[in-house]
Amino acid sequence: MEQVKHAVEIGALREGDQLPTIRKVAEELVMNPNTVVRAYRELEHEGVIELKHGSGAYIKGSAGGRARLMRKAQAVVQSAIERLAPLGLTEEELRRVFENELAQMRVDGRNGKALEGKP
């Protein structure tokens, strides 16, 4: 699931692209086909793919919009990290600062619904 989402985010998979069949994914990853079915269903539930019975799984158009949003967010985070680098914080300290700020936003309700229910 994460590989598919990442591929959409970086533009490697685009709207209308077909994913491999359940059988092919199960064989390549040496896993139970039922696991792949569950993953595809979850991706469909999250709006990343559309399952067409008898035809396969396809990347949804809305996933592309989300990918553009993720690239914008990546640029903002990259800029913030570049500005914080001179402070000499470790990677773990930067991660804690970011996670603490996210937690505080949830508590304060500063970001509305976007962060509701997210750990």
C-alpha cells in the first residue's frame, strides 16, 4: 500500500494507470492473495485506486491531486529543514519538534478537520 501511495505522490503512477493483478502481486511478493485483496480494498477506501470488477485496479484521478498537494507540502518541509539546519539539531530532535507541533495543533484545533483522528 505504501509503495503505491508513494509512487502516486512522486508521479510514477498517474491517473488511469493500471496496477498489476492480485495474482501477480501475490506471486512477486510471496504473499497470500487475500492479503493483496485487502490492500487493494483499503487503497480503494482511501480513494487512491478504483477497482473495476473483471478489469482490474486503476489509479484514481483524485489521487493525482493529492500527489500535487504532497509535493507542495514536501517543498515546505524541505524549506523548514534548511532553515533549521544552522541550529545544529539532530535528525531525531527535528523529528520530535515536528511531531510535538503536530500534537499541539490537534490539541489546539488549529488545523480544523485535516488532522482529526490522526495519530
